[in-house]
Amino acid sequence: MKVRILRQNSPEDQPHWETFDYNGPEDASVAAVLDYINYNDDIETDEGKKTSRIIWDCSCLQGICGACAIVINGRPALACETFIRDLKEDVLVLRPLRKFPVIRDLMVDRSSIQENLKKSGMFIGEYSGSDEREHDHQYSVSKCLKCGLCLEVCPNYINGKTFFGAAFANDCYVVASRNSAKSDEIRKTYAEHFGSGCSKSLSCMDVCPMKIQTIASIAKMNRMKSRNRKSE
Ligand code: SF4
Ligand code: FES
């Protein structure tokens, strides 16, 4: 199998494509394909040109850290959870996520996701208890990996400077539903950095590896707003 990879030596460099031959097991994950190509110190392209090892991010290799999020044959996905036997195409094409600055090759800097949460005060602080009926969704949302796959496909997310995207919206719901004292403040920041920019394409839900129902978080945030209006 041919493996085409969009490479970039440093954040300032121009990206370029390199193609490799993969002759390993057919049931490998994309992460295993990258490991296979990187096996030797000096690796070669399919034309025999010596090149450096491919840089990519990973930690758990079991779909729980989110580090290996890349674009695989045009679809954003986790490299450790995507298997080449399931691909429709004969060629494997890998590129880094486009909404974050590239550090090198397939590795990007996703720190803006955490920074936006930090600067919006997105931590529970004092737990005020919550309606038992919320627990299932709170648990499901808390599985968010902050992988950034949802931001790759979001038509409204550009670079995280004003619109913060689905991962942020889900965290808003968790904090607002668990700390009633912070609820007003969170609804305000939610409106500013998510509510006013989301066009409800919901493409985020198509690619989320944890199957998080962001639409439910949106509905619950809206419900909190109307509940608070009634009590005013
Ligand atoms: S909402 Fe899903 S796709 Fe988005 S960061 Fe969280 S786990 Fe990743
Ligand atoms: S390496 Fe952790 S999710 Fe893939």
C-alpha cells in the first residue's frame, strides 16, 4: 500500500508530500502503519530517497488520550482507532489537522483548546449538586478527549480566537449544570464564544470519537437560559 504524508520540517517551513511503501500486516491501525514506516533510523520514500522519521503525536494507542488526531484520507480521525482494512481507498493519505499550527509533520499545537477553557474560567470550583437526570449526559460529555477532531470539520471554527467550538460548548454545560453559582457567568461566556457563532451544522457530532451529543448540550444550555428568565 502507498502511504502519502504531508510533511513539514518546522512551523515556518512550507509543507510537502512524501510517499512511502507499506508492506506490513493488512489489519494494522494507521498508528501501526506510521510505526512500521518509522521502524528504521533512516527511512526511505517509495523512490528510494533518504528522509527523516515521520513526527506524529500519540500516547495511549487505545483511543483515550486524543493525541493522534489527524486527517486520514480526508476524514478527521484518531490514527490508533482507524484500521486500514476499513478504508475504501487503496492509498493512505495522511495530513495534520488544519485548524492548528503545525509543529512538525503530523504534530500540531492544540494548546489553544485548553487555553480557551482556562481563560473562560471553565472549572467547576464549588460543586452545588445537580439534577440526577443530568448525570448521564454529564458523564458522556466528560469523556471529551480535547482531540480537536470536531474543530477540523466545524464551518465556524477558524483558529479559536473568538469562536471556541464544540469541546468548549460541552464543558460550558458541565460547569453550568454542576455549579449554580457560576451558571450565569458561564452562560454569558457560552453565548459570546459559542452560542452566537454556531450555525448548527452539527458536523462535530459526525466525527467525535466519543460520540458526544453536542446538540444535547446546546439544548440544555438553551433550557437553562429560559429557566433563569422565568425565575427573574
Ligand atoms: S467533542 Fe469529541 S471530537 Fe471534539 S474534542 Fe471532544 S472528543 Fe474530540
Ligand atoms: S494515541 Fe491516544 S487516542 Fe490515539
